[in-house]
Amino acid sequence: MKKIITSYWFNIVSWAVTALIVASLLASAFWYVNNPLAVAPAAPKAAPETLQAIPTSSAINISLFQLPAIQRNLTLKTIIPTRPRYDVIKHTVQRGDAISLIAKEFNIKPDTLLFSNYDVLEDSPDSLQPGQELNIPPTDGLLYKWQDGDTLDKIAAQYKTKLDDILHWPGNNIDLTDPIIKIGQLIMLPGATRESRAQVIQTAGGGGGSTGCPGSGNVGRGFFGWPAANHFLSGNDYSAGHPGIDIAVSEGENIYASDSGVVIMAQGGWNYGYGNVIEINHGKGFVTLYAHLSAILVGKCDNVGAGQVIGSAGNTGNSFGTHLHFEIRLNGTHVNPWDYLP
């Protein structure tokens, strides 16, 4: 009986110990899964050759801002809606202004600006003076002052635009049920155009055929060189309202014949605002013109060669600021000098 009891307790103790061992193993496995790095063996360290003092925090002296960090470029993206302008605004001319520069600033064509200010400029870009007040149209076309007897159909046809474009332009504020426009009212004619009313000096001898001088004279090469040392503009570019280019020059600077030919005009004075002016016939229908000179160094019927000095730069005639107004005409008609200059 005693052996049976002993065996009974032995079995109980054995199972209890076994259960404890199993529970310990399970607990260890669970801890290892959740803390894998804690049991990773440390790498062996080589014994230091000399013992060094452990640095203090003050000796290290590393700022948080000096620690490596991931940097990101900050990009600001602001969307500003572009709103169309419908009203006419005023611009006071400043020293250094030019029709082409003002037009570029307000994103309109030079002819739009020039032809919309006839009362001030009379279609002459050289009439621009500091202190003048110009109307700046909101879009390309013509700013027109309504006259007695005008009708919408008549004006649309005269200035080559569409009636509907005039009626529906928001800035005109026309009542479509009763489209009445008051005399003196400024009306925008979108896309409209007209011929320049500025007076221009005529080609001497007509269309550029005969020189009107004895003998055959020099004939050009058929291509043109720059008439000044500078090859850039100081103001107005070529356009319908400005039949030449204004080349940057200094007072008294040499002006050269753009090609060989015969001088058909060498004339001082006002000359429709051109001031002292020279014209050269190059043959083949081509004539070049040089305006606003301070001095003329050739005479009518003189033969000149390409690149020969013919005058000095100036500011005569209807000119504000020294520049060379240079034109090329073919059979009496203005052509764009940019199409012929190198």
C-alpha cells in the first residue's frame, strides 16, 4: 500500500516538472520572437592598444541640426488665373520709351498702340515724347472714337473687322437690344486695321528705276550690309506704322552706305520729320534711306561704294534721341530690312 502511494505522488511530481519545463520553453520562444535582436551575439572586439578616456557630451558637442537627415526640396506651386483685360488704361510716356517697347509691355502689337493714339502721335512713332499720355487698348485692333454719322456696319467694313466682334466685345458695353453708341465714345474694334496716315518722304526719281543723274553710275551687289557699327535697335522696329528700323548709334557716329549705288537725295531740313536724309539708288529697283543725320558727307549723283561713309548719326527732324532710321524700298514700296540685312 505504501508503494502504491509513493508511486502515485512520484507520477504527479513528474508531470508537474514536465509541465513546468514545457511552459518555460514556450515562454522563452515567445520572448525570442518578439525580441530577436536582444539575443544576437555581440561581435568580438579587438583589444585596444591604449586605453582612452570616454568622451563627455560637452567634448562631442554635436548639434541636432548637424546630424544627417533626409532633405526635401520645397516646391511652391501657385496657380494665378490669367484674367483678360477689357478696359482702356492710360500710360504716361517716360524717357527711354518707344512704341515697340510699350506695346511689348502690354502684350499688344506696335501698330495697335500707334494707330489707337492718332490724336497724340499722328501715326508717327518718332513723335513719342516724355509726358505724353497714351491710351493702351486691351487687345489688338483699333481703339476708335465714335463720330457723327458712323454706323456699326460702316465702321466694321472700313476697318476690316467683324460686326459681331464689335458688338460682343465686353469692354464696349453695347446693349444688344438697342445698340446705340454715343458720339465721342471710345469703341474697341478687335482685329481691325488701317493704313498709316503718317507722311513719308517719297523715293527720289519715283519707283527707284532711273537715278536722274548723268551716266550709268554704280550698281549694287544685290544684298545689303549694316549701315552702322551696331547691329541692334534703339527703339522702333519695322511695322505697318513704321516703315524702317531705328538702329542704335551715338551722336556723330559714322553712317555707311548699305550697298553700292548712286546718291539720289542728300537733303537737309525737316523733310516730313526725317531731318537730314540721304537716299541711295542701288539699281534693280532697290533704294535705301538714312534719316535723322547730323551731317551729310555726300552730294546728289555721287557714286558710292558699299561700306563707304556717307554721313554722321544725329537727332534731326521728328526724332527724340539719337538713332539712325533706316529703310529699304523695292520699286517704291517699303520692305522689311530684316529680310535683307545679314
